[in-house]
Amino acid sequence: MCSTFLVANFVWRAYGTPWLEMSAKGSLGQLALGASRALAQSNFGTAHHYEDGKLYGMIQYSNVLQELAPLLSDPSRPGVEELIVPVMLLLIHTSSQADRHGSISHVKGLVQLLYVCGPQRFQREPLRHAFESCRSTLVTMGLIARQRSFLEEAHWRTVPWALDPAAQSAQSLLVNILVFVPGFLEDDSRLDQESDFALREDLVQRLNIHLEELFEWRWRWEARNPNIAWEEESGRESSRGRRIRFATLSQAIEIMTYDSVLLWILGLLWKIDPSNTHSAVLNAARHAHGVSSCGYTAPSPLHLPGEAVQLRDVAIEICRAFDFQIRNIEKNAASSLFFLMPIGLAWSVLEHEEEWNKAISHGLARSYVTRGYQTGHNVFGFGRYAVPKLPFFESGSKPATLWLSHSSQSAWLVGTAEQDEINQMNRLPNPE
């Protein structure tokens, strides 16, 4: 019963497709099974106020931790890469229990495990999917800590799929762009501390390069997915525009992930180079269209590259698509590495607009899994981090802010982290 309840948590399930359910069934070894049972018991106990269940879960967690320790101490042993799954399960466990010290320890363990294994040991399933989940966790931590990592390197973005390049999903290709954003934020932090014209110009250039790469992804996605989105009248909510419906849930997830990456890049451009951002977006959209060889595009409720220049427009598209996502995720096995990140970022941009706040809150309240997320009062620990807000100023608009929530299930990681925890994350070991 506990395992069934665990898999019913669609945020965790979408993040851990398919290895979470495989662990619960015992298909990935005894350590993964034990870690899954620990999480399931604690999860069930927390949700149902069952203290014995939480206690059993903690005992099981401690047992798995003791078994893992000697195995992790010998990175040369065959099959060490398989430990990525139990470590991630333990990380979900500590994060959901607001164990910040344990969460940070497991994150560091994942970094070290990836480094000693290298990307070539994650080329086959289900470890390749486990690697993707792990990568999304570490990217999210980089966004929170504003610190670049080795995941920017080309071999980490290509080698895991080298045996079967076609297996790299559209969502994964977006993560290949998102991995650079923590480094952008790190450089932006340096610019906040000191004036460095060369660094500023270099950062703007890199942002424009990756914006164009993101737009190329979007044009190609449009060519492969014609006529898959339409508007639906939203009844009493019609004053906020019509809700967007999709042919499949995976397509909705891909667009919302795309919008999230776009928000990060646009936000930084508006902050660092506001006078040139509008023209830079239009130029990137035109050039990307030519490179992608995208032909005729049918009318669509979705913004094409260059049509959404302001953060607010992107955030509203996320809100209009979120209703479809939250209505269809419970009984769907689709992968979503950043299930709640898009709506968390949209909430930040629209936080001073009461009507959109109500719409987001209403959507999240549709499920006990996500209820209370936006205010940090969620039974599973999904909630915003207490990180310093990142001010992004848009031309001709009020200041907007982006904050990263830890409910982008890459990271319920450390609950509502305080500044000293963030400083600890900044000191995560970098293999470089």
C-alpha cells in the first residue's frame, strides 16, 4: 500500500520515470528497493499523520545508508554507477523530511558519483533515465546556488546518448541548454559585485547564442508538432484568456520546459542589456528560423520565437498550459524532469497580479500532491526556496522577479533553505 501511494505522487513519479517504479518493484537491486521502501513508508506516514510509518521509514533509511557507505567509498568497484538510484531515493527522502544536512550530503555524493563514473557509464537504460533525473537535480541546485558545474561540458551533454542519439528526448535537449544558465547566473553575480565590461559583453554574447539555440529547438518542435495545441473556453476564467490544450501531455511538458528556459535567458538579458534585448530576441528568432529550415507554420495559440519578448507573456503561456498538465498527469506515465518549475517561475513573474495568483493557486489545489506549493505549505515539502530574489527589469514594465522553487522536483532538495545552506551548496565539489 505504501509503495502504491508513493508512485501515486505524480511529481516524484514524473521526475523518476521509469526508475522510481522499477525500484519499488525490486527490479534495480536490494539497495534501491530498500531506499524505495524507506521513502514509501515515510511518505505514507507524513501524508496520513501516521507516526509509526514515519519511524519505520527512518529506520529503513538508516539501514540503507549504512549499506551504501562502504560501497561509495570504493568508486573503482564494478557497477558503482548503479548506486545513483538509491542515492537519489535517499535524497528525495531527506528533502521531503526537511533534513537539510542530509540533503546537501546526498547532493555532494551524486556529484562525486557522476564524476568518478563519467558519462559513458550511463549509456544504457534504465541508468540513462536515472542520469537524466540526477542531471536535472544538479542543474536545479546550480540555479539555486548560482554556480556553474561540469555538466556544461560537451561530453556530459552527448556521451550518455552516443549509442542511440535518437533516444535523447526533446525535453533532454532543452536541459542541454538549461545547464548553462547556472554559469550565466554566476557571472551575473560577479557583475553585481564589480564592473567588468569584458565579462558583461561576453555574457551578453553567450546569452544571445543560447537564445538562438533555444529558438532553433522551438522552430524544429513546431515543424514536428503541427496543429497539436488549441484553445478551450475556460468559463468563468475566460477574462484571463483561454486555456491551452495539447494532443499529448509530453508536448505540454516540453513547451512549459521551453518557456522556463526562455524566462531565465530573457530575464538575464533584460537585466544586463535592456536597451538591446527586444532587437536581440527578434534577430535570434529570424536567424534560428533560417537555420532550422522550418517551413510554413499553422496558426497556433502558442508563441513562436520572437512573439513573446516580455517575461509576462511567457509566464502567461505557462499558466494557460498548466491546467492541461495538472489535469492529465495523475494517470499518465510521461517524464517531467521539472514538473513544477515552470509554474513556480510564472508565479514569480505574476506575483503582483491577483487574478493570476488565484488562477495558479486554483490549479495547484486540484491535487493533494501540489496543494499549497506556491506558499511553501505543502505536505510533501514542495515549496519555494528562501533564496535572494533575482531582479529582472523589462523595458516599459514594472520590475519582475524570478525565484526558483524547490518544487521543480529536481528539488524538494533542502526544504526552505536559509542563506547558510545556499553558501554550502556554492561549495559543492566541482570536478574541474
